[in-house]
Amino acid sequence: MRDPALEAEAEGRPDLAWRERTTDAAGVRLHLVEAGPAGGAPVLLLHGFPEFWWGWRRQIPALAEAGYRVVAPDLPGYNLSEKPRGLRPYGLDALAAVLAALLAELGPRPVPVVGHDWGGALAWWGALTTPERIDRLAILNAPHPSVFRRALWHDPAQRRRARYMLYFQLPALPERKLRAAGFRAFRSIFRRSSRPGTFREEDLDRYAEAAARPGALTAMLGWYRAALRRPPTRPPHREVEPPTLLLWGVDDVALGEALVAPSLARCRRGGAARIEGAGHWLQHEAAAEVNRRLLAFLAATG
């Protein structure tokens, strides 16, 4: 099944050679979109909730034009990727196994990983469990998982920001609410948390179309439900070893800026860039700035 979002974005850009395929990663069938030269150095992009690979549409061309082989999967449960039943497949341990398998498929050398939101949480966890597979780590508005867990216990302000996570724990009701009236509440997730004009109506149509696939909403919410009900095991590494760049839109309504410093403190070699005028969706709201910083970070040595 060809993803209609791919057809829309590839149109008029034949030089970028957008293409799609499926692969098996730790027993989970993943749908991926790639761009750039097939022989280029791979860069893996991990989206968050409630997007899918298309959430990187403003970064894929810049990275591909720079000569990278850009790989953007639909993560487990999303869009055209497999939607395993139950919560176990959406716990960080199981997801990290999928990530490790995907990185191994991309070649024998460590691969740079870029993650946003839940994709960022998975990227952090991958760096703690299999750091030898990750060359560099770029995180967009996603705190280190342990830092976030501690903030939920000890920071009342962050707990208020994260109330929606408790709502998502309810069975069936969140799915019905998000799906009702043409996915009106689902669309409002983007509208309420972004600058006006960030997402066009046709953008929201594409996200709603992906979320409307059979089993998708329950699978997507499974990431939240597994986080509380199936916490991961202690990772083998306490410190993030790959060089890390944390990009943070300071107007994020869900994740406070206070999460930045303690997240960096968990990194052996980490730096942060706070981006004014952008919030949680900084890869859309400040795409040019994000692209500039990502390209500089990926080209750096040491």
C-alpha cells in the first residue's frame, strides 16, 4: 500500500528520490520512507505522538540534499507500520529492541539518530541500552526519560502540564473522544499546542487519515499506557555516551524548559539550543533553524 502522504510530498521533487519500503525489525513490520543517495551515510528520524514519518517532511529534503540517506519510519503502531496488540510491544524495552534491529539493518557503523517527542524518548533509551549503535543523538523537545519520570513525581508544574497522560490511561474513552466528529479532538491536539498557522487543514487531514487506520489510535495511545503500566528495566548505562544535541522550543505547552538542564547532566558530551518563538512542534515552527543546527551537528567531529 503506497502512502498518499509520500505521493504529495514527492511531487515536484524528483531529485530527492523519495521512496518507501517495509522491513522487519525485531518481529515488527515497519513502513519506512527514505530520501537522498542510496550510498549516503544514513540518518534515522524518529517521530512522536501523534504524527508519523511525515512529521519530518521539512527536514527530509535538507538532509537529503546534504547527501545523507534519510530514513524515516512509521514507528510501531503508527500509520502503515504494524500495530501489535497489548501493551508489551509499546514499552521502552520492546521499542528499544525494534530500534536496535533497525539500526543494525542500516549498516555496521553507528548511525546518527534524531528524535522528537516519543521518538526522542526512544532515542534516549536506545542511547542508554545500545550506545555502540548510535553515532550522534539529536533530540527535539523530549527530556531524558528518567528526568521526566522524576519531574512527574517532584515538579507540580510539570505534573499539571502532563495531565493528559493520565487521561490517556482510561480504556476506550480517549479513542472515542479523539475519533468523534471527524477527529475534531485529535486535530485540536495540534492546534492547541502550536503557533497559529503552523498546521494547515490539509496537514491535519493527513494526520487524521493515518490515525484512522484500523487499530492505530489504540496502538498510538499504547505508548502512554505502557509507560505507566510496563516501566522499563534499568538500562545498562547510566550516562548517555554518544554526543548529544538537545533542541528545545521554549514555548512548549506540555514539557517545561526546566527539563533541559537535568537531561544534559545525564550526557557525557551534551549541548542544548533553546529556540525562541517555537514550542513543542519546533521542527515545523522553526524548520530552517532546526535544519541548520542538525546539519552542523551531524557534520561535527568529536
